[in-house]
Amino acid sequence: GESVGLHLPTLSVQEGDNSIINCAYSNSASDYFIWYKQESGKGPQFIIDIRSNMDKRQGQRVTVLLNKTVKHLSLQIAATQPGDSAVYFCAEISSGSARQLTFGSGTQLTVLP
Amino acid sequence: NAGVMQNPRHLVRRRGQEARLRCSPMKGHSHVYWYRQLPEEGLKFMVYLQKENIIDESGMPKERFSAEFPKEGPSILRIQQVVRGDSAAYFCASSPPVGVGYNEQFFGPGTRLTVL
């Protein structure tokens, strides 16, 4: 079936460095891709989204890149801070799925002092 | 403006008992979604509801699970005769009335169900 998956389950970066979290997807009909951050014991928190007709979108310290040719999505976090330590999920939504989000399995980001 | 509220935050049940999970959406939101998360996994969609209507329950197990979103009061996810495999975190999300494109889903803190 359709799925959204991540390349790496864990990522450790030094504080101040940039982080790149990758995600592969298989559903060509996805309309939007969304990145969520989930801290321990909490619900997912929206970070940034990108529509399928775009290839880049920037937010505050975050950039999402979409490569539809290879069905790849990435989240770049600039100047990573300790508060960025969390599990990051990519998710997709398509108009044909009645608005349900399909999540990947997550990447644990650890920021080292 | 309170966010999505879920209660209880933690729920312990013995096998065979019933679990009731409640979700109050954000003010002004009329759409509710339930997701289940197993340890170290992503969230899996279960059901999508509007007031008094189930829109999509394609992710709900066929037996023992049910959901409702009444005209008044919170949305309820009900699990009858729980088994150990039901142990998971259950998240509720809400969104405003759906327009063109998609509306961001705001997640609650989750209910962590443990079945002994």
C-alpha cells in the first residue's frame, strides 16, 4: 500500500549546526506534505508544509525541499538548538483520502551540546 | 484559546474492560480525527468525524472500536473488551471546516492506554 517512510531512524547533531532530515514517499497523488515535531509525551506539533506543486518552502529556521522526481522530502533546520531535540515525522495528505494524514515512522533528532 | 484537549492523559485497563477516550476540539473546529501510535512508530489514521457524522473510518478495526462526535460534548473513542495489543497512545486532532486544499490538523496531547 501507499506509505511514507524515513531513511534514518536517528540523527545526532552539534548545537549550532544545520540538521537535515529526509523522507521518502510513494503516493504520487499526495497534495500536501507536512513536517511534524513530537516531543516526548506530547502530541505532534506542526512545523511546516509544502504543496505538491512547489519544490521549496522556507519558514523560521526551517526549510522543506520536495523532489517529486525521486519522491523525496527533506526538512532542514538551521542553527539547531537543544529545544529542537524531538522525533520528526513527515506526513502526506491527498484529496482522495478524506483529509487523513499518512505518517512516516519518524526520525529521532538529538542535539549535542 | 485552548488547544485540543484529551482526557484522560493516562488510562490503565485490564483485558476485557472497556476504554473510553475523550477529545474536545479547538474552539470553532468541527472536524475531529483519531490516530493511534504504537511505541517508536508513526501515527496511524483511525477515523475522521464531523459533528454527528462519521466521514471516514477506514482505519478503524472492524470489531470492538467505535467513535462518535455528538452535537454537544466531546468526541469519544470507545474500545470494548480491550486486549494487550490495544496498548498505545491515541491522539485526537481537530481542524476547522474543510475548504479548498487542506486545513492544518491540530493535535491534542494524547491518551496513553495501557492494557494489563
